[in-house]
Amino acid sequence: MTAPQREKHAYFPYIDGLRAIAVLSVLAYHLNGALLPGGFAGVDVFFVISGFVVSASVGKREAGPLYQFYLYFLSRRFQRIAPALLVCLLVTCVAATLFIPDAWLSENSQQTARYAFFGFSNLILARNANSYFSPTAEYNPYTHTWSLGVEEQFYLLFPLVFWAWTLGGKWRRLSTGLFVAGALASLGYAFHMQATDPLGAFYLLPARFWELGAGVLLYQGMASLGSRFDHPMPQRHDWRRTGLGVAGILLIGYSLATATVARFPIPDAFAAVAGTLLVLVALHEQPVTSPLVRALTWRPVRAIGAVSYSLYLWHWPVVVLFRWTIGLDQPLHQVLAVALSLALAALSWRFVENPVRSSVRVRNLPRIAVVACGLFALYAGLHAFRAIDRKQPAWSLSTVARHADDWYPSKLPTRSAPPPCGVGAPGVSGVGEGVRIEYVRAACDHPVTAPHVYAVGDSHAMAFGSLFADYVRDTGAPVTLYNNAGCSLLSFREGAESTPRCQASIAAVLADMLPRLKAGDVVFLASLRMPRLVDQWVRYPHEQVEKAWFSAEEAAFREKAATEAHTLMERMAASGASVVIEAPNVLLNAPLYRCADPWTQTNPMCRAGASVDRAQMERLRAPVVTAITSSETGISTASIFDPFPILCPRGATCDGYRDGKPLFFDGDHVSAAGNRLLLGPFTAVMRAAVRGQP
């Protein structure tokens, strides 16, 4: 059976001008949000254009069976989207393998990329706890693929709903009715999700369908009123249409300048969607002499619009890699990022995107063969991606990956099989929203020489992972570590553990741990107990940090927290167990793992260096040390483990390195090398605790 003849439709160059506006606004926002605060609304412009263009490309196709229409449409989408996406994902994976260390800030990146191969990265991003505007998204080189996921999922549904249009007559009304119903349902869903699940509202197709559907409905409405899509433009200029176009540009400009994160996509995407619809209506069938058409078809603008897909693909990985390496705050670095993005986009368009899209050989293949080859290429690309990702420890240029045994404290126990007498991979089980991790020595005849330790805390307790493993290996005593869902326990800092989620997590941990305690055990409470000076992605102003820390409100909270801590420690001590609280540790001005390589020295996160003033640390520590001492009063089995004098033994400064090895992984989590220094003193404190010594 011969496939229906492919219809002819004109190329409208002003649409490339609109694409240029959209992609440049997104690029400006990603370079620096202050340049164009609503620039991310350029994605909404793309959505409307996509719905309109794909409809126009098949709107006059001859009627045929649904399966033929479906295969034809999908094969064209594969030709358009898959090649450039595949190359971008693989090249980005190589760059990330070379330059981006494995850390919390990058932990979701590879999973996002794997799902992006088949258009589902938006599902992963919506499932995570961090939004499009959060640090983990800004340091994920694949975050931008969420919008491609929305479009690709829409393209799976589009031919099923649009096919009736190609049948003509009353069937066209059915297709339009279905798109109207879908758009209205999507709007209702978006309004609901905006309040209950803003991540889902931002990332998922059900809350975005109305934007793409608006483009489809615009085409169907214009076609029903007699507009032609098989020739470019007439010769007569209609000034009323120009007025509509100007109004549309103003609406788009308004959305790009004022979009509000908390109100997106509903209602703040309305301006971008409405503006795009107005421009498309106004400029259709207008002559090239129209001022707005001339502006949007100016050669440089059209050139950017032509490569807009490749530019969208490549600009984000470039921006993210700059953030991870040399930084992106200096104008020179921003110019370099733009130049590199344009160069990669031009190369992608010239050698990947355009050759496959315009290939006569591919066009002459059976449609099902094109779809099958596309799926196979993506599947092969996914396997290549995984193979490259597994090479990260060997290929990485970062000293963090090449000297992982000095940097990563919580991964070491799972990296190798246990020796004849040693500690294997710890057992993990869920407790509430957190986990319980069991470190146990195996295949050893040596006697147990230290107490069973129950460690409870936030990520700073997890950062003692290699110390716990070595403690178990050397003493034979088990360690049970409760990762308290990222929540502190007895932090003496306001807000650190007072949220409902943290309170529920603490209750679950205590319910699991307290019945297990017995005489001779030690409960070790490790948490961050001072305000951070730096996080993995941002530095905090020291003056503001200290002003808040020494405020009357914080002092009152610490006094109240000391009383509550005393009550909790009495509950623990009632079982005969001892309690050891970790005293506040050193805080650094820079996250060391991000600043360990030569190319990171210009990064703004690293300019403060790896040393901190010791007097400042002593001043910040003093209120918490006082609160801990107060909380322990009257409990003979309570004591303190203080890593500060070990990691900062003398001098005017505390250094993040010793003998070339990092003492911390980032700004406040102890590294594996730091754990090795703390092992002996920690073991001595645990043994002393069960002997009742302070």
C-alpha cells in the first residue's frame, strides 16, 4: 500500500525570529538570572510554536490509516530531535566525567540524563525534592532536557488526537473538541498542582499540555477560517495585523521580564502564551515589507532561530560546566560561555541536526524503519552513556576522583570486599524517612575491645562513615548509624530539627533505637552545630551569619534546647548506655572538593581559600560548647567528643588540608583523610565513656 503523499507547506522565517527571542531569553536567564528575571518563560514560547508548527506540518496531509499517520509523524520527530540530543548527551557525559566530581550537588545528574534519552527526564526532576530554581538543578548539566521531555510526551499523544483532522468534515470538529477539552483539563490540573505539587506543575506534561495545545488550536482555528499554509506571504500589508503583532511582542517581553517562580506556569505563563499566539496570528500571510516581519527575519535573528534547537541543547551544559570549573560570575567568562554555546550549536546544526533532518535517504526509508532505527540509536546511546559514566574514576581529571580514598568518607566501606578479617558492605534498612546502617566485623577471632556505638545525626554523622568502619575493624564492636533523614539531633541551632518532617524522623529513630540500648553501649550524637559559612553552591555573608548567631533569640533558643537535650539524654542513660555529644567542628569558607583543581581557582566559591581564622571559630563555638556542658549537668554517663583541637591543633588559622590531604570534603563535612586523624581519639572517647570517665 502506498503511503499518502506528503503535503507541501511553506517556511515562515518570522517563526525563526520568534525562536531566536525564546532561546536568547533562556540563555540570558541561565547566564545570570538578574539579566532577564523571566527569561525561562522563553520555554513557553517554544511550547506554543511547537504546537503550531507540528500542526501546520501535517494539517493538510491526505487522509490515511491512523497507524500510517502515527508512524509518519513519529519518524519526522525522530529525525528532528533524536540525533542532536543523542550527540549532546554523550559529549556532555564525557565532559562531566572529566570535570565534575561525584557529590550531593551532582547526585541526580546521571539519572536525569539516562531518562532524557527517551524523553522522560522531567519525571525524574519532578520526583526529586529540588525545583528548577534550586542548586541541584543549576548544577545538573541535563536539567534543561525537562522541556524536551514535555514535548516528546506531547508528540506521543498528538497524532492520536490530531489524526481526525486529516479526515476532514465533522472529524475536524472532533479533533478540535478533543484539544479544547485537553487544554481546559490541563489548565484545571495546573491550577490544582500549583498549590499541591509545584514541581509537578512545572515539569509535567499534564500541567503544560494547554500551552502546546494552544498552538495546535491556533492552527486549527486559522485553517478553519481559510488561512493558507502552503505559500509564504501575500503582497498587501495589513496594519491591523502589525498592531496585533506588536501587542504580542510586548506581552512576550512582559513575561520575560516579570515571570514569578511561585506562580509558574499558572498564571504567569499566560502572557508568554498569549503573546506568542498574537504574533503568529498577526504575521501569518503578511508581506516581507511589514516592519515586524522585517525585524523578526533580520538575517542574524533568523540564523539564531535556525539553530535554536541545537543552541538550547548545548548552552545549558556549557553554563553548568562553567559553574563547576572556572565560574560564571565574570563578564569574560559569560562571553566565553555564549561563544562556546554558539559554536557548538552551529557545529551540531551543520553536521548532525540538518543532515539527518534533510536526508533524502532517510526520508525514503519506510517510516517504521526510521522509528525503529531511532529507538535503536537511542538505546545504543544509553548503553554508551553508562559505559562512559562507569569510567569516571579512571578518566576524571579531578583530584577528588583520582584520590577518592582521601576525600569520600561514606563510600569507602562499600567499595571493596571485606578482607579475611574486616568490615564488608554495611547493612541498610529503612527507619521512617531515614535509614539504619549496620557496620559489623566479620571473620575475626580477635576479642571485642570497645563498646557498641549507636550514632545518630544528619549528614555530618554519615560523614564519619569510614571512621566507623575502621573503628569496627580495629575493636570488633559494631556501629549502628541512624541517618536521620538529613535532620540534626540536639544541634542547639534554631530551625535545624524543629520542622514537622524532622520531628517525625527523630521520633522514628528514637522508637527504633531506645529499645535496643543496653548497659555498656554508647550513643554518639553527631550533627552540624554552628551556622554554615559556605554551602556547596553559595557563600554566606559572615557579618549576617554572626549577627544572627549571637542574637538574643538564638541565645534563648540554645538555653531552651539545653533543657530539652538534658531530658532526652536522661532517657538514653536510663538504659545504662552512655551519651557522647560531638562538639562543634571547624567551618571553612570554601567547599574543598569544588576547589581542589587548578581550573577552579577563579571560581567565586573558591576565592576565600581553604583556611579560616581560628579566633572566629572559637567565638562561634563558644555558645554551643556552653549549651552542651549545661545539658550534661547531672548525667554522669554523658561526655563530649571534640574534633576541633585535632583538626585545628594550633596557630592563628585552621587549614582545610594537612600534608596535602583534605581534612574536609566540603565546607564542614569531614573527609576520609580527616576521619583517619580522628579514629584514635574517637576510639579513646568511646572506651572512656563506658568507664564513666568524663
